[in-house]
Amino acid sequence: MDPTRSTLRIVGLTVAAIVMSVACIALGLWQGQRTLDIVEAERTALSAPIPVLDAATVQGHPGESIGRPVTVQGQYIADGQRLIAYRSWQGKPGVWVVTPMAVGANTVAVLRGWVPSADSSAVAVPSGTVSVSGILQPFDDFYGDDVVLADGQFAAISRSALEQSWGTPAVSLVVVLTDQSPDVTPSPQPVEPAVRTTNVPFPLQNAAYTVQWFVFGLFVWFMWWLWLRRAPREDAAAPTADSLYS
Amino acid sequence: MKGLSGALLRYRIMAWITGVLLAFMCVFGLPAKYVFEATSGGFLGAVYSIGWMAHGWLYLLYVAAGLDICFRMRFNVLRTLAVLLAGTIPFASFFADHYVAKSVHAREAEITPLTA
């Protein structure tokens, strides 16, 4: 092989390697962007409210339902309302108001909000069908069953204690009210949900492809180097034609 | 041509591994995802994702082994590209494997009488 042809081949190979590695980087960036887009889309999907029974049932809930915005439509069950003792709002002492809501055949615990005291007029339960939007939160189950205080108030939003006092199973998450229609005044001051989550399934496959494409980009240069190192030696040694079958 | 049979063996092993995995992913994996929609999570979803990720990395090894044998055989660019791309098309790697093996054996048969 004469030197000009050999130089031409090296130049050609180098150009090919540049093109291929740039393509690999572009594909890697594309998959990386896709990974971010998928996470973003999943988060957007999670932040759109869905009917409460699609997110949690009496049987349980998937992990991503915690912190999820939901809508609840039903009737409050006034005699099931319980007060959660010793809750402050902006430094003021008070209680939380938890009211069960009948949603079809299910019972959903709604944390309507904070009131300064048990005899506040805001504890009055709205009648008729109401639409509530809120955030799903776990029950305070870690306090155990023994949460009913001497005055009938609860020390925590315990699922088992509430279910016992209501005589019916409740949906496995609490709706922390953020908005209600029709709007009733006075109504309890909505409280801030404790748990907000942005946990969504991570698109591991796309993330792995991102890494893979970058490694491919490096690999192109590794192969380029191998070829440069080997090509002249084999040129000298190869006794046969370029290809047997061409 | 010392090392040619070793390079061929390496190539054939990678061609079979990537070929079988790719065939499996296409024959069982794709219907599981797009027809039965059974891969949105859980065990099948994990197998599906890992299968494709593994194919990506194995394909890298396939390309390494493929380039090695193509360099050694001094295939032209189109032939080399065909061998490399065969690792991404279902069942094509089996044909590529057969073709490469046949070429190597023919080359070896050609050389052996000369050196013997």
C-alpha cells in the first residue's frame, strides 16, 4: 500500500470516527433529555388531581399516592366528626377537625383544617354534596390505638381508632383539605400537608442508554486507536487479497 | 494468521449471546410490552428494562469482537458495517456469524496448504 493511500485511509478513518463519536454524543444527550422529560411528565401527571378512589382504597394505596392531589365528592357524615387535640396554627393553640365523608359506599377521612377551639363556629359540618380538593397524607398510625383522650378528642389521626369510632373501614389515606365548594364561612383554616412527594418511577432504561451512548462515543476512539496501531503491521503481513468474495 | 481462530471464537460467542438476547427481547419482550402491556412495573418490567440495557452493553462487546475479526479478515467497509449492524437486527447476527465463520474457514483453508 503506497503512503498517500495509507494517509488517505487514516484521514478517512479519523473523519468517520469524529462523525460517529459526535453522533454518539448527540444520541446520549437525546436519551438524557428523554430521561428528564419522562420524569417531568410523570411529575406533571402526579400533580394533576384525580378522584380520591383512584389513588387510594380501603385495601390500600400505591406509594406515589402519598402527597398526591385528589378531588373528593360526597356528603360529610356530621356525627363522625372528631377533633384532634393540641394542634397549633401560626403559634395559636387549637384543634384539627377530621370529618368522614361518604363517597359512594366508601368512607374517606377529610382533615378539614384548624379551629382555635372545640366550640368555634367553624366546626359546623356543611350539609349536602360538597366537592373537596386536597392532598393525600398517611394516617398517624405510629401512635397506636390508644389515642382517644378523656374529653373524647383524639391525640392523633389514627386510622384504627377512627374506624372503631365510625364503625366502618376508611380509605387508607387522609385527604388534607385545600379547597372546598360550595365555600362555607366560617370554615376551619386549611392546614399545610406534612408530606409532599415528587417520587416518581425513574426511567432507568433511558438513563442507562445515556451512559451507554457516551461510552460508545469513547469506544469509537478506542477502536480508531486499535486500528491505527494495527493497520500498518497487518498491511505488511497480509498475504491475501482485500476480500475473498468481492 | 495466528490469532484468527481465537478472534473468530470471540466473535461467535458474542454473536450468539447478543443474537439470542435480541431474539428473545423481540419475540417475547416487545409483545409483552405493546400487546399485553405487562411491563409497566414489577418483575416483568424489570426483566424488560434489564434485557434492553444488557443488550446495549453486550452489543458494545459484539462491536469490539466484530471489528477485530473484520480487521483481521481485511473486510471492506461495507462488509464490516454489515457485520456490525447485524447485532442490532433480530436474527441477523446468526447469518452474520455464519458468513464470517465461512469466510474465516475459507481463508484458513487457503493459507494452510501454503504454509504446510
